[in-house]
Amino acid sequence: MATPTGPDAGAVSQLSFTVDAREVAVADDGASLLEVLRDRLGLRSVKDGCSPQGQCGCCTVLVDGQPRVSCVTPARRVAGRTVTTLDGLDAGTRASWGDAFVATGGSQCGFCTPGIVVRFAALHERGTEADDPRVARSLHAHLCRCTGWQTVVEAYGCFALGSSDPPRRDWSAAAARALLEGGAAQLVGPEIALGEGGFADDTAPLDALVAVLDSAGTWVVGETRSEARALAGTVPGRRTTADVPQPLAVPSGDWDATLATSWVEPGYLETDASWCEPGGEPVSPLANGGAFGAKRTSPVAQAARDLADRYGRAVRVLFSREDSVRLGPKRPPLAGGATAAGEGVLVVARTPGVEEAVASVASGLAVRQVDVAGPPTALDLRAAVWAEAIALVAGARGSVGAVTAPNGASAEAELAGGRIRALVRCGDPLDVVALRSYCIGAAHMAYSLVTSEGLAVDERGEVHDLTVRSFGVVRATETPPIEIEIDDRPGEPVNGSDAVFAAVMAATWLDRGCPPTWPTG
């Protein structure tokens, strides 16, 4: 492990610019604008979801009034110019954007929304109307994994039409619904929509050391993020031109439907991060969202504890986007065949608990686990494997019907007239806006997974699709309108979005004619 060494500040010239109406001067040492804003000036509303890929939009700021992705903007390029972050927007305008996003459910964890709000603010400043197609097109520069885009576009309309008064909502009930749907504690409110969810790296002290992984998987420590990355010799990941493979073969049999899937990246936006003081407790990488179940075994918290004790200083431990893709758990690839009677065989990449998961929804499917070279897999991800089992049986029968999740929630879904419609029953809604948001997000994720998502993983198990845009997530302009009906009859509240996910997954596959591989294209 390298010993941290700080730059010789006396040998570095200064550059000056205006940030949120105040003049600042920083070292002109080649750092990105993102690093200067977050790590030197402490402006943590500017989020880092993929640096230096410049593809997720979380770090969007305004430079002389124009949206810019700050992680690929050298700080020296803004010398003498005016930079505006979310915090620099007019206080009333900023508050109205927060109200608009919570009014529509356009924000869940709140990690992506600061960058989106900044872009929307510039769009609105140019007089863009609520129903202008440029609103959805502007989101091509962003990735929002939680909400499925629709509620985000609705939030713009809410603001543009001047109807963003704070809704009458019980924030405690909304947080309880968010916990059920996301699987981790999550606050709900206007401040969360503005990126104030207390994300792991946002709370780290500015003078903390920074640790990143090198190519051998060793933690390398530096005084700054850029120094640590330079010492580690990290190289930004790329998107491959290779096809997305289905690594498992369908078992032989007289099947009415067959299906083979690929590795799928959960695509959470806040990459794994933690920090710790010497002798203290590390901050959880699950801050204000559950990452769809993908961070529960992340090594960053333990690494932060160990490194802080070793160096006697606070240490920030950060996964790059490439680290999250290579090391984070994926949906297990599978291949199977089923008959119209619901019987069949499902071959699945070895994952603990998979037999029980399939048996809970499709008892007629026999499960065979096999070893497959590739990234780790987990059943913690949204409805992993059991949703695919439901889809396979539905394809064999030629209809979806009501889908019942292992927790007892149920959903019905159809694709008709270019729209996705779903009905969900999951007990007391607690907060209709939150439940609708999670169900729309689940519907988008299911549609996207069936039609376009997958990773290129070679026969040695090496992942080649390492950029945010290579995940295949369907964009806002390509997402069908989604209608969610909530059956609000009394009952014990349970997660409902997983049932919607499974129902929309099956309905999407049937709508496509049940082609034998996913993504269907």
C-alpha cells in the first residue's frame, strides 16, 4: 500500500472563478471541477456517480448558465467564469423544485435529482413549457434508476405549471412505505429530493485521506481523490462492442417456452463508499436507499475502519463506477424451459437460496445450480430469479394473470396501446405518492431489463461493459407511459413494487412474442 503524499501547494499556481455568487481561488493542479467543488469547497450537492465517465449526470452544474458535467470538466476551464450548483439557485426556486419532486414522487433516494434539478432549472429559464418533448430529451444526459423517468418528467410539469405547493403528506408514513419498497431506511421530503439524504461520502471530513482500489484489488491511499487514483494507476472503463451473451444453455425438453438471460447490472447511482475515524464506526454505504439490495455485502465499511486505524486519520473509501460493476452483485443468469402446465427446468448460476425462491412462486420448476465464471450474484436484488420464473411459466401458458409475490403482495399488468398498466395490492398504501413512484420505477426496470439490459461478460468471467451507458437502461424518451392502479383495501402493508416488477416483466415478454433470449432488443 502506498504512503500518502500531498502535492507541493507552493509550486502550484492558482485559478479563480465564481461559485454560487462567491469568488474562490483554488490550486490549478489539473483537478476536475467535480473534485474542486466536492472535495475542496465542500459543495456536496454535486454528486459523483461515475467520474470520470461523464455519463450519469449526477455532477451537473451550470457554467455561465449552461449545464455542464463537472467530472469531465477541468477546473482550469472555468477560470474567470461563473459556476452555479444546486445550492446556488435562488432559495425560493430551489425550494419549489424540491416541492415539485416530492409532489410527483420524482425522487426516491435523491442522489440523482440535484443534477437533474440543475438541468431542469436551466431548461425552465429558457422558457421550456411543461409538455415540451425537450424535457424528456434533456434526461438523456442523466441516469435515474429509482423512479423510471415518468415521475421526474411530471415534476418538471408540476414546477412549470406553478403547482408545486408542498403536498399534504405524512412523511413518516412515506418513509415507512419507502423502507418496505427499498429494503433500507429512507427519508422522504423536499430536502431529500435536493440531495440532502446524508449519503455516505457527503458526510466525510474534507481533510480525510482517500482510498481507492488498484488493478490488483489493493487499497491505495492518497491525500486527495485524484492523487489516490494516480497512485493506483486507475484507467476509466469503456463500453465494449461485444454482444451480450447468455452464458447458460436451455435444458433439453419438450417445452412450450424457453428463456435464457444474461448478467444484469443493478445500476445504483451512489457507488459504494464509506469513511471512518480512527477507533470509530464506519459510515454505512447504505445511506438513504437500498441500492436494490446490491450493497449489503460491500467491503468498503470494513476497509474504512481498517485504514483509519492504520493511518491514524479519517479515511474515505471509494469504489469507482468500474469497481461497482466488476465487484458488485448481479442478477444470476439463467436458462430454462417450461410447459403450459407450469412444469419445467431452470438452470441458474449458483446462488444461495435460489431453490427456495423459485419454489415459492413456481413449484413445478426444478432448479439446477451450476458454476459460471463471472461477477458475483445475489438474490437480494429486486425479485431476482423468482420474477424470471414467473415470466417463464407465463410465457409457456400464453398469459400472465395475477402475480403473487413470496410476501403475499399481488399485481396484474399488461402492455396495451403503447402503455404499461399495472394494478397492485399490497395492503395499506401508507403513502400513495411513494407507492406509485416505486411501482412506476419497478415497471420501468422490468421493461428495460427484458428489452435492452445486459452486460458483456467473457468466458473467463471478465466484465467488459463498465460505463453507465453500457448497462442498456431504457431512456426517458423510450419508456412507455406507465399507469399504476393501487388497490387500497385495508391490510398489513408489504412491499408491492416487486410484484409489479414481476408482472410487468412477464407482460413485456409476452408482448414481445416470448423470444428465447433477453434482452430481446
